[in-house]
Amino acid sequence: MEDKLVRATAKNNNIRIIACSTTKLVNRAVKIHGCHPTAAAAFGRMLTAGSLMGSMLKSKSESLTLRISGGGNARGILVISYPDSHVKGYIGNPKANLAPNSSGKLDVGGIVGTNGNLTVTRDLRLKEPYSSQVPIQTGEIGDDLAYYFTVSEQTPSAVALGVLVDTDSSIKSAGGLIVQMMPEADKSLADLLTDRLKKMTPISTLIDTEKSIYEVLDSIFDDMDLKILDELYPSYRCDCSRERVEKALLSIGCKDLEEIYKEGKTEEIRCNFCNKIYLFTHEQIGEILKNIKRERTI
Ligand SMILES: [Zn+2]
């Protein structure tokens, strides 16, 4: 089934809902990065969260960076997302893996760790990027994100993120859900919603049984005046180019670049997001250095 993200409201616009299935995009990402099962689940949850949050951005030129770093063996996970819900990212240690936790689930919290922060950065292009961070609660990512929305954005939210990983690390299903209460909503609605979401079958299980994202929403909100607003198609996409990598090479500084040039070797630069390799020969590095020096004398 195709990955899909749906935006909806319920209870007369008092509840805002974003839900997505991300099986294909997570599968693609964990293959590119060679993730082991626990790392695949953690990275998949972050990518799914990224898709959901990207779709909440207001303008087309914005992007959002979601970073979690809790001192665990995953060594940090970073995801960048865009308004059309496409994402890219990486995990510090794709081989991070632990035995299942006490409830028999992949121990995402264990590899993420709880000694650190969840950071959300909005890049508005023209203005300075805006960052806010909250301390990690459980490292399970869904809980941490719900905490972030409630504390940093003062929007009571429930977040469900689920990834089912097969023994060969391929993804059986992945998806997520963000449910937010609008400020004018009353308390009893919050209680009803909390109860409903607590009883909900895990979203990855629903998607694994071939339920479409619309059916998932129907199963939770069908008696709550559910209104679908629109749909998007999440994907894993990297937009790296030789030009961008060259810029990154420049950022290491003239002195270091000169060192590399003197070594006389071909420099290999790998894109963190898609693992594509860009080669810069001795002569090409020489050209880049010449250009920097020329620009400086103008
Ligand atoms: Zn790339």
C-alpha cells in the first residue's frame, strides 16, 4: 500500500488530527542506512514523526529538523522534514540493537537513552532558525513528542508512532498519529479522547492488517464528526548535489582544505542522508582552493 498522510478535524474543529502510513519510506531509509532491528524501529518512529510535523509547517519554503540525543547506543537521530511531508535523516549508530524490553517490544527507549533532549528547529529561510527543546521523557519518541507539544507549544497532544520490524530488519508496517486539542475544546472531550486512544490497537498493527489510513481514522473517530481536509504522500528523499557537497567542503576552512590538497589524494565525501559518494580529485580540490583565494582578493 502507498504511503499516505491525512489531515482531518473532529468534534466541530475542536480536535486536530494528522495520521500517516509510512511503511515504504521507512523501509527505504533503513535499507539505505543498514539499520539493525532496534535502530530501524527508532529511526522509523523519528521519520514518521518528521513526516507528520513537516505537514504542520505553514509555508512551502520552511523546513523542520527533529533531533533526539539521549546518550544511548543509537548515538542520536536527526530527521529533516518538509511541508509536503517528505523526509530525510540519519541515525548515529545504525547497528544499535537491544533485546526486547519487558513488554516484548523493541527497546527504542533503551537505545535512544533518557539523558538528553528532543530538539525541534524550524528553518524559516529568511529569518534565523527557531529552536526549542525539551528533556527526553522515555526515549520512546512518541511520548517525548507529546511532551514537547504540551510544554513547548502549549497544545495538549497525543502522539502514537509505530514501526513493526521483521527479523531481517525489513519493515512490515509503519505509521503515526498526532491528535491535538484546540484551546477552546472542553475538558470532557479530552477525557473521552484519552480513553479512546488508550484503547486503540497500535497503529503499526492496524496498518499491518492492510487497513488504510482512512480506516484507521474511522476506527477511532467515526462517531466524532470526522472531517477529512486533505492528503499528502510522504516519501524519503535526499536533495544532495555536487554543488552542495562542495559548499560543505568549503565550510571546513581554507587551512584544512590546503592540508587535504597537500596530501595529494582523492577526497571521498559521503552524504549523511543517502550515502551517495562524491569524489574530489587532487586537481578539483586545487580548483576549489583557487576559487576561494580569488573571491577573497575581489
Ligand atoms: Zn544525499
